[in-house]
Amino acid sequence: MRTSFLILLISIVLISCKTADFAIKNDANAEFKSIVVDTLFQDKISIRAVLIDANKIWFAADKGRFGFFNLDNNQKFESKIIKDSLKLEFRSNAKTKKHIFILNVGNPALLYQISKDGKETKLVYQENHEKVFFDSMQFWNDKEGIAMGDPIADCLNVIITRDGGNSWNKVSSDKLPKVMDGEAAFAASNTNIIIKGNHTWIVSGGKKSRVFYSPDKGNSWKVYDTPIVQGKSMTGIFTADFYDAQTGFVAGGDYEVRNQNFSNKAITADGGKTWKLIAENQGFGYASCVQYVPESNGKGLVTVGFSGIYYSSDGGTSWKQFSTDSTLNTIRFIDNHTAIAAGQNKMIRISFK
């Protein structure tokens, strides 16, 4: 009798644990119904790159400006880099444990290393060329990082650091796939480069729109075609994200026909080797940034851009519009229900409900 009771008690406990575990997982993957927006700051500024560093939201912006918003005390720190009479525009930023890095888009390319309090800046890379235009920058770890830009010759312009960002070296063209005529990239939201572990993807656009893939932190590369709209200078992939090493999403479209919501979004389930168009004639048009919702099993996606803020709970098959705000360029998640977005003249916090 006592043995039967113990077996019954253990069964009840196990079932309860499984039910509780299922409830937690279900809650983590619960579909968002609405958003609440909190404006962190407003200013006459254009921001296309943000990153989360503990309690600070770092931004890179136009007119040589960079800085951070401190979520603990709700204070904004902003600084400006002045070099000769250059009009610097920083559209890429990245971080290590010790430093923040920002990168100018145009000629000359200027890459700065910044102290975590924002007060010390050091130029660690400069490139002068009439065609130089950097689009994105990311780090694999505290020692190794990568930045990429439009082609100067017959390949994408890729530079890599292996010493924590103190020095950067250009990857020789014989180690990179050749670009097609009219193929380049768009510095829309610092999401041209996506890193998951040692896996790296770079997306291109223009007259040809493809995905460049490296399995070994930039030492070797392959390139794969996509069905995203291409053929004109302002068409192609503007943004990408991967949930893990296999599941990814690319978006963009035709910047000159920004309402076009077909041939502008695609998914992969094999690490970028093959891509399939999704949600044709549904959801958003041109998008400048896409991000997976953390802890969503690759089902939650959010985009910002010309069409506003859109959300998918089923991996991109269907979409719901949460806002018509067309001024946002870039977005990053702090946790599985809170994101920071920025763009023209503001930075906001979005709470997903």
C-alpha cells in the first residue's frame, strides 16, 4: 500500500513538473498582441547602428556623433569626432569586453576604438579610396572581429582583426568570392554581417543579391544565391538575422518602390545554402532591419522600416503590424520582450505585450 502511494506521489510530482515546464516554455513563446513605446531621447540625429552593452545602449550616428543611453539613470552621453573638415557618418558599431568600435561609411574609412566611458577615442584603421564604403561590423569574440564594405575591386571589401581591434588587416581578394557586376551592400542598420559562434554570413544587394558564408571566422568563404528582388542598384537584401546556425531570415526589397511586399523576404533552414521566399504579397514592404525574438525557437521576428514595426510569431509566414512609424532604421532586443530601436531623430524602447 505504501509502495503504491509513493509511486502515485512521484507520478503526480513528475506530471506537475512537466506541466510547469511546459507552461514556462509556452509563456516564453507566447504570441505578442501589442506594444508599448517609451521614448528614451529625441534629437536632430540619424542613427543606423545600436548595440546593447549591459545597461548602456550605444549608438553610432551622423555628423561624427556617437554615444550611449544609460538605462540605469536615464541619462544620454554624446560625443563627436572631428577630423579635418570631413563629414563623418558612423553606421556601424561593435563591442568587446574592453572597447566600443565605430566605423565611418565613406572615404576615408575611419575605424575608432572607444573606451567604455566614451571619453577616449583612438583611430585604429584608415582606408583611403574613392570607392570605399563600409556597411557593417561585428565581433566573434573579444579578440576577433570583422567589418565589410562595398567592392573596391572584384570582391567585397573585408577587414579582420585578431588582436582585439587594435589592428585591422584587409582580406586579400584571392580568399574572397568574386562579386557580380553591380553587386554591393546597404549600410541600413548594421545587419549585413551576422555571427553565430564561428559561423558568419554577409548579405549583399544591388544588381545581385546573395549570401556569403564562412564556417571558420572569415578564413574561407562560399556564396549562395537568393530569390530576393535584384537587378537594380537599390534592390536586394538590406538586413538579415540568424536564430542559430541553421535558421535565418533576410529582408529588404526595392528602396525605390518601398510598398512592394513581394520578393522582399526569405528564409533558410540549412544555414544559408538555400533560400525560399515567404509571405509573398503580405506584411511589410521595404525593411531596413530584422531581428529574431530571443527564446522564441526561431518563430518570433520583428522588422522596422518604411512600413513601420511588423511582427511574426510563426517564422515569417504571417505578419502583424504594430506601428506605422516609418522613421526607425534599426532594432535590437534586450530580452525576450523588450527591444531598443532608433532612426531619425530618436531612440525608443519597445515593450512587447
